[in-house]
Amino acid sequence: MALTGLQINKLLPGTNCKECGSNTCLAFAMKLAARKAELAECPYASEEAHRVLGEATEPPVRSVPFGPNKSLIAGEETVLYRHEKTFVRPTIIALHIFEEDDDIIFEKKLQAAMNYSYERVGETFQIDCIALSCNVNFDAFINRTEKIWKQSSKPVILKCDNLDTIRVVSEKIAGSGSILCCNVKNCDAMVEIAIKYDFAIAITADTHDELFEKAKELREKGFMRLFLQFPTNSLSEQFQMNTIVRSAAIRNGVKPLGFPFLRFIRTGNMLDDTVEAVTEILKYGGIIVLPDYDPALLASLFTLRLNIFTDPQKPIQVEPNIYSIGEPNRKSPVFVTTNFSLTYFVVSGEIENSGTSAYLVVPECEGMSVLTAWAAGKFTAAKIAGFIKEQNVGDLVDKKRLIIPGYVAQLSGELADELPGWEVLVGPQDASDMESFVKSRL
Ligand code: SF4
């Protein structure tokens, strides 16, 4: 829970020496409470102050880094609903290779996990880790794990209760920052291995109480690289459990529950698998492990994830710039649109699909779509013309033709006045009509 300025003041030396830049310790405490200063600015702050303030400022759902060089992070969430601020760490998507998968399927899944790439609105998504499970054939498990790490450099989620095997395999993939799955019974030994190799653990139990107690114990011992796997028997229970646990961590500050979740998806039914995966993305999943490689499902899940894990206060935007579509030359037309990512990618895609090469002028519009930017005064004739002049767009083409979005046709007269020598054409309202516009007007 956040501390107030008065509570923080009690932890400070009270000498008012001003070395932190504030006139009094209380003024400094107020700045700390408002997160406008760092405790390190007070050279006399006690260890106790550092400890208490450190705990008070940690996010209610702890950040759990893992992977090589701790390149992946789960958790670090501070709100229950995205509109309260933003969700921070997108649900990590992993692919499960089962013990019963034969060598051909193993190879196919490994290659798929390594090569899968999905691009949307300028962002590229990939499968971030691979899970491997084993109950019987430990030698094959060791060999496969080693192969996964060597070939993909991705962390492995290891699901195997045989401690000797886990010790051997952990040695072989040291440096991978992998995750060991365990239950409350073998947890202590797994934690020892995890500490030795700098791995995280994902703990489960037969009951929720047992899981809570073990998480509490590990937390008190200082082991924080922890994922929680709550046992549930139905979709509704999964939904309720994730919501209750996250709410307890964020609203009530229940620290043993303030860790990200890991969930293996396998219902035996593709539709149910999809619903489970969607539920995890919508409701606080830290890592989901998919049972099969299905590029269509992955594309849907990554798109959903993108929608949930974007900051609602910051529209996704592209850099204001002059973009080349195809191979424009001095005869090419010049289109203009806003820097809202979705608008940019739809318009640029449709220009490309029309078969023409062109320049696409994208002025700063604070990531708003065409009509919103126009209504907010960010996409006006003066601003568009100013950007075109500033960027010397006229020097790129001999025939100066500027195509504006059909939704802002009313800007055409003003733009013609602002840009002498340019012919201003009103383009289609809907980008999907771009091809017919290009063919009939250019
Ligand atoms: S440096 Fe520390 S002791 Fe000095 S005024 Fe600031 S908070 Fe108080």
C-alpha cells in the first residue's frame, strides 16, 4: 500500500539539513509520496527507511523477470482495470511440446515456435518460450530440452517432477532463465535448483489454501521469481479465481497473491482451448502455454493482446514522417493521413494494394484518427501545409498532387490556398476504395 507523506516523514532523519534539495524532511517526504523524488536523494536515510519504502513502492503484482538475461518480464501490474491506468506486461504466449509428441511433431513445433512471427500495426509478435513436459522418458526430455535451448535460445518451461532429471537438465540449459514447474511437495528442492541456475518457478497445489501458504512462505524467505498456477475445474472457476486473486493482490495488498499467473491450456477441445486462452489474456494471465501450434489462433490472440495491453491514454502511433509506398518517383502522387497507427497501416496497405507507388505524408496528430484529429484541431489545413513545407515534400515530385482523406474534403480549398502550385484532390472516405480511386483519378 502506498504511504502518505506524513508516514514517510516518520522514517526520515528529521534534521532538515536540505541536502536533498527540499527545505525540510517533511517537504521531501511529500515529494516521495507523490513519486516526484527518490529516497536515494537523502544521504542520511536509514536502512529501515529503504526497506519500508522499497516495499511500499513495489507494484502489487511483482515483476518476475526470466529468460536469457532476464529479457522477459511478467507481472508488474498495478491496476485491476485497464482504464484505471494501463496494463503493463502483456501475457506471454508459450507453446507446449508434450512427452507423447513424436520426434516429427517435436521438430515441427520447435521450428514453428522459432519461426513464428506476426506483424500488426508496426509491432512484431513471437512465441516467447516453449514448455516441455515429462513423466516417464527422462533421457528424451533432457535431450529435447537441450535442443530447444540450443536451437531457439528461448527459455523453457520445464514440467517434470523427477528432481534428478531437473538437476541434470538445468545444468545443461544454465543461462536460459527458464521456469521450473513444481507442486508444494517438491517445491523446496525445486527452489534450490532455481536459485542455483537463476531460474523462476511456477508452483501449483491441490488446494488454493496450500498454494497460498507456500507462496507466502517463499515470499517471506525472499524468493520472488514465482508464478502461481491455481487449480481450477471449469472456465467459470478459472475466470473467478483469476479475478479474485488479482483483486486481493491489488485492492487488498495480499502480497502472497501478488505474483503473475501461469496456465497450461489443454481441454482436449479446440474451441474450449481458445476460450481459456482468451480468458487468460483478458483476465490477468502472466503466461499461457498453448497445446498446439495454430497460426490462426495465435494471430487472434496476439491481436487481442495488443488491444488489451496498450495504454488507453496513448494511442498507438507511427512517427510523423514522409513514407515511401512502393518505389515512388518524381511523377508519384502524395497522399496525406494521420499518425494513428491503424489509420496509417490501413491507408498505406490500400495504396500498396492499388498497385501505385506514392509518398504518404504523416504529420503529427497525437495518434488520432482522421476525423478525431480534425475535430481536435490537430489535422487542419494549416498544420498539413506547414508539415509539407517544413519537410520540403514539393522537392520530391514534379507534378504536385496532394490527396487528402475523403472525410476531410472541407480542407481542400484552404489547403489549395496554403499550398500554391499544388493540386489538392479529395480521396476516398474509406481506404478500401483506394484502388478504384487510384485507377479513376490518378
Ligand atoms: S537530506 Fe534527508 S535529512 Fe536532509 S532534509 Fe532531506 S530528507 Fe531531511
